[in-house]
Amino acid sequence: ILNVEQSPQSLHVQEGDSTNFTCSFPSSNFYALHWYRWETAKSPEALFVMTLNGDEKKKGRISATLNTKEGYSYLYIKGSQPEDSATYLCAQASGTYKYIFGTGTRLKVLA
Amino acid sequence: GAVVSQHPSWVICKSGTSVKIECRSLDFQATTMFWYRQFPKQSLMLMATSNEGSKATYEQGVEKDKFLINHASLTLSTLTVTSAHPEDSSFYICSVLGAEEKLFFGSGTQLSVL
């Protein structure tokens, strides 16, 4: 993998459903993996920064895992709510100032 | 975290004119700011790293004479698109590197060049 890739590109889920997305990244020159939530007409908001293989982080109903050896991270949302509707971006940092972003996963939670 | 304000939110200009975009760090002294560009259905692409009091560092393929960056203070960086052309129409967004190495973003500027 040469680029940061996210899947799916978009998805719709019903309120209350749990869902997850994938971020795949080059496993070489790995420094950190970031997740951001980007609501329409707002600024992207940092969710997690993960650095160690096996890292798991949690913020409310949202959690993320990291596998640096195989080059992927999962973002999980438990019990999705309409306010979770946003684009979720991941970015690989190969150094302090070098971030490569994926194209994002657009989530729509239907009430 | 840092609060970042970016203006304007959108701008329409005629081909050949210059457009200035401001990025302010409201509660954080930012020695480094980043400028990104996003074309439709593509990812955020780093254009340049803006360093307070010194020259910006541009990514490969980004014309420094076309995209002028000024970072004269710890709270303000500006991006000026000079002699804008329709192919410069894009979404431009700035960010600040804050605590825990998280990026804090402005809300972005949609530029349309007619």
C-alpha cells in the first residue's frame, strides 16, 4: 500500500446500529495514525492519535484500534446517533510534520 | 486544544486576480501552521508548512511564487493565491499542530475562480 486508503467511501446506518470503518496505510516509516471527524461546514475535529501497535483508544461510543505491522486501523461507533453523521478521516504521520490523509468515510445515520 | 479561525469561508474571484486567505490561531501560539488543498473527491493534500518568522516550506509541485505564504506572527498565517486561474478553484484549509501532536483545523475556504 502506497497511499492511505479508507473504506467504505460512504455508508448509511440506522440509528442505534453499530458500525466500523477501515483505514489502510503503508506500514513502513510509520510514526502515528490520526482519526478526525469532519461535520459539514465545520472544522475537522481530532478524535484519536495512536502510535503503538495494538493501541486501542476510546472516546464515548467511538473507539479505534491500530495494527502497524499489517498497516490498518479500525474505527468503531457503537449505537450510532444522527449527530454521528460526518466524514471520518484518517491520516498517517510518517514524521512530525508529514501527514497523509485518506479520502474519508462519509457516514449518515438515519433517525 | 487550539481554536483556529479561517476567513473567508468562500470567495469568488475573476481570473487573474489575487485572493488572500487568513488563518488565525485564537488561543494558541502557533510556530507552525499547515496549508492544505482538497479537490473534489480527493484527500487533503499538504501544500506547504508555514513557519513563524521564516520562509514556508512547499511540497513538491506547489508553486511558491503562486501561493504566497506569510507567517509574520505566532497567531496569523496568510495564503495568497496570486493571479488565480480556474484550475486553482479548490477548497483550502489551514491547521495548527497542537497538544498531543493533534492537528487543529480552520473551517476552510472554498475558492471559485471564474
